[in-house]
Amino acid sequence: MAGLRHQTRTDRLLRRVQTRGVRRGVFGSSRAWFWIAVGAWGLRGVRRAVGSESALVYRGELRPGEVLQIGHLTETYQGKRVRSKRRKIQA
């Protein structure tokens, strides 16, 4: 549980640094804060991409005649639903 708390604290810090960098770098005139904002944005993206790894749920052998049914849950990021980049096909 401590690892999860640490991640949210780090994400909060990166979000705060990114926001401050946008205010002072993009809307202000500081190049250094602009690049800090770009770096924070990149780190948040990498953390999000790395954090969505697959987890092994079940491992076992199937005997002849047994069936394995595979399904998936909706992907979330910190409890918020992630939008799919694919368009839904309407019949």
C-alpha cells in the first residue's frame, strides 16, 4: 500500500510541476520553466504507459474436453476510465 501512496504523491508532484511550468514557461517568458513542463509531461506519459502492464491471473493445464473462457475488464488509470482510441463499430 505504501508503494501506491508513493505513486500518487509522485503523480501529484509531476502534475504540479507541469502546471507551474506551463504558467511560467508558456504563458510567461521563461524558457527553463517551459522545458521543465515538457519534461514533467513526458514523465507522466511514461509513468502512465509503464503502469498499464498485464497481470497474470491464472496459470494451469487444461485436460482434453475442458474449456477456457477469456474476458477483460475496462482499463482504468487511477480509478478513471481510459477512453479507447479505436472507434466503436456500430451495426
